[in-house]
Amino acid sequence: MEQSELAAQLTALKEQADKAKAEILAKIADLEAALEAADDVTPEVKAAFDALKGSVQGVDDIVADEPTT
């Protein structure tokens, strides 16, 4: 495989990961808003939401965020 082909594949994979991350974070925000709007959230629902957020954070932590300057 040529270096240019490898670079193109890596770029495409990063773009796909960025898109997935944005979609996941948007869905979590929607779920969080729904939970906040709900009158009565059971402990099981709260626990499931917290577990989901923890799982997503674990995936996000696989690769360190780029430093902001």
C-alpha cells in the first residue's frame, strides 16, 4: 500500500470517528434533556443513563484529546 493511500484511509477513518462522536454526544444531550424534563425518573433509569455516559467517556478516553491553545 502506498503512503498516500494509507493517509487517505486514515483521514477517512478519523472523519468517520468524528462524525460518530458528534452523533453520540447529540443523542446523549437529547436523552439528558428528556430526563431533566421528566417529572419522575426512576433510580434504574438514572443508573442506566449514568452507565451510558460512563461507557461513552471510556471510549472517548481511548485517545487523548488534542491540547487546546
